Amino acid sequence: MIPRLENSKKWSSLPDELLVQIKDIFTENFKKQLGPSTIITEGRIYSEEVVLRVGVNTPDRIRQDNFEASMAYNKSKDNVMALVHIAIDCVGSMLAEFLSDQTTEFPQEWHKYDVENKEVYLKHSTDNSKLESEADKLLGTTEDGLVQGEDSKSDVETMKKLMGIDDK
């Protein structure tokens, strides 16, 4: 999953229990239209954004249709759950449209919409979550832990200066 903001490097996953609840909501609400397809849910909290992805995985197909939402996040003033609920509504609308007419074209890059006095960025992608995960395992790029990703080099240099650590 690729975040919208360039400086989004370190992240924490949305809790597994929440992702299961979101999956259950989508599976129940779209049961008839989904048929044998399954819902895949992923979400990340970065320092300045929250990203939610809901994918539809159809048996015997490599392509996975993903509906993604990104919203600005400020930990001192925003409630993550409120942002996630808005993202769920937006992604749900995209999925409903997709399931009723699969020829509908969605933005392939982040596109801004105003929803409930918030800026929500939405896009459609076709990355297969399972294949990406397996490739990461094979390449040894899978990380364990609560916080994932890396600080940018400038972030590391700034932290070193603030701490009085110099490489010279």
C-alpha cells in the first residue's frame, strides 16, 4: 500500500480487530454482489495521514480491485476512529459503484474530495495484497513490530542534531 504523502515512511497498522470488523461490514453489506469474491482490508496510521484499503479478491484472478482512502491526520486534534469511519463510508461508496457497474472508471492517482468538512483522497488500484506480502517475505523485507517503515535520511540527520550526536 502506497501512502499519499511523500513523508509518510513510518507507520503502524490499524488494529487487526478493527480490520476484521471492517471486513465483516463489507462482506455482510455486499454479500449478494460479491458472490465467491472475498474482501481484503488493510489500514495504516502514519504521522500525518491515515490510509484505508478495501480490496475485492476474486478466485482464480491475480488482479485485486482496491478502493483506497487517505486523510490528513494530526494526532493532537484528530480522532483516528472518526477518520476511519469517514474513509469506510467513502470506500463503501466506491465499492458499491464498482459492484453495480464494473466499467466505472475510478482515479488511479489520489484525487481530493470534500466529505463531511474533511478532505478525503480516494483512488483505485489493482495490487494483489497476498502476492505483495509473499514477495516481501521472499525478499526478506517483511518487518515485525508495532511501528514499521524507515525514517527518511533527513529525519535521521535532524534527530542526530537535536540529540547532539555527530558522525564526524
